[in-house]
Amino acid sequence: MSRWKCGIEGCDARFEDVEGAIIHQTTEHTRHECKVCGTIVPDGYFAIRHAFDEHTRAEFVRAYDADSSAVRVREEIKSDVEEEADLNSVVRTLREQGAL
Ligand SMILES: [Zn+2]
Ligand SMILES: [Zn+2]
């Protein structure tokens, strides 16, 4: 079974590599509007990264009506992805496709 699952709103597309999953999330799903600041970002990993790099945990919890376990799940996804992904190559691929 492939390791990486898209996970956006019940999407169960699976990928052998994490880069494929992020590219899928960015190109196949509708964009996400950040509930804290209104910025439009790709859904999935990039939305998580935006929320936690740009905003505090407290802002996230308030805007999304989230609890601490929702924060923890997202922090784990973010660190798993960042351990594994070649994000420079993901961004390069997405730019070439005109998706970023
Ligand atoms: Zn998906
Ligand atoms: Zn934001």
C-alpha cells in the first residue's frame, strides 16, 4: 500500500512519494481560503504550512474552531512531509505547470 494519502475531504488518492501527493493536492483540488487572513493557498500541505508558518496556534484554533488534537495532527503531517519531501523540486514542478 502506498504510504502517502491525499486526505483532503475524504479523497483517498494514494502516492508512492510525498512529492506526488503534494502536486496532486495542488493541481487536483480547489484552493483553500485561509480563515485567518483570507489568503488563497493550495489545499493540503501548503494550506497547513501557511496556517502554522504565518499564524499562531491560537489564531488557527480560533479561526477554524479547532481543538488541540486537530493542531497536533496537522503539526505531525507538516513535519512528516518536511522530513521526506524535496520541496524545491515540488515547487519547481508546480511552477513549470503554471500551478503556483
Ligand atoms: Zn486528493
Ligand atoms: Zn492566513
